Amino acid sequence: VQLQASGGGLVQSGGSLRLSCKLSGGNFKIMDLDWYRQAPGKEREFVATISANGATNYADSVKGRFTISREWPRRTSHLQMDSLKPEDTAVYYCSTVSRGARIWGQGTLVTVSS
């Protein structure tokens, strides 16, 4: 199982970005798909998750601004990020669990300027 994240970049405060994460291997239809982020000097933290049946959950800090989705034919999850704030600046990682092990993508950098 491998994850490939993309879509990061530089955006002004209040702007939007859409991250994508493509899954290779594994059974996409039964996997929960997650996003985490790690800001400079801080620990990695949970951002959002979408279950195999489409149920979603978000960190309080992003509720109402971020939307997670999944797309079966392309085996991809998306993280739509709106109303971005400087404190959203971080490396964003997509992740899943396969055979009891947590798998991480390579991360994509999001920088929000004030």
C-alpha cells in the first residue's frame, strides 16, 4: 500500500487549496482515509478522516472550513481547504491503516501567508 499526496502550495490568508491523495494497492473500498498535518516545531496532529461508508470527522480547528471526500474510480481522497489561516501552515500527510499498520504518504507543504 502506498499513498501519494499532492496539491500543496503557497496561498494568501482567506484563500483555498485542494489536496489530493492517491492510494496504490490495498482495498480502497474498505479503507478509512485520513489527513494529518505537522507545523514547524509542533507534533503531527489529526485533521480529518473519512470512513469507508463516507462518514466524516474533523479536528475542531478546521470544522466548517475543510471538507474531506473520497473518489472511488480514481482511488483518491481530497481535502478541500477554504478560508485558510496562517496557522494552517504545515506539511499535510495523508494516511491509512493497512493490516494493522499505519501507512503515511510523503507529505505536501501548505503555506498560508498573512
